[in-house]
Amino acid sequence: MQLTERHLAYWRALLKRTGLLLAIWFVVTFVVGYYAESLAFDFFGWPFAFWVGAQGALVVYVLIIGYYARTMNQLDREFGVAEAEED
């Protein structure tokens, strides 16, 4: 089966969004966590390194999931591949 230009456009948009979110995930998980200990200041009464590890990363992960779900639904509707909604 040969993919049409519309299929390729859909996959390009999908990969672009997924790649961006994976890059954000990588930065939050590895880069910020690695350098957070050297940032010696209090954030909401806790050391910043602790806050990033215990709360900050989890908040970003939830935001990534929400953004992905919302934008993928929009992309699916835009390209006509959305699932039928039940009432």
C-alpha cells in the first residue's frame, strides 16, 4: 500500500509533535534534574532540587500528557481520522 500525500502530512505532524514532547520530557527528566542540585535556593519553602524531583517533574509530565491528548484529537479531526463520538 502506498501512502498518499495526506497520510504523509499526518505522519509528519504526528512525529513533529511527538518529537517536541519527547525533547521536553528529556530536558525535564535528565537535564533539569542533573543541574537542580547546583541551584541552591528555596522554592515554596523547599530546596529547589527536592521540589524538581518530587513535584516539578510530575507536573510537567501531566501537562505533557494533557497537551498530547488534546492536540492529537485536533490533528485527528483535521485529517479526518478521528474516532466516532458516542452520546
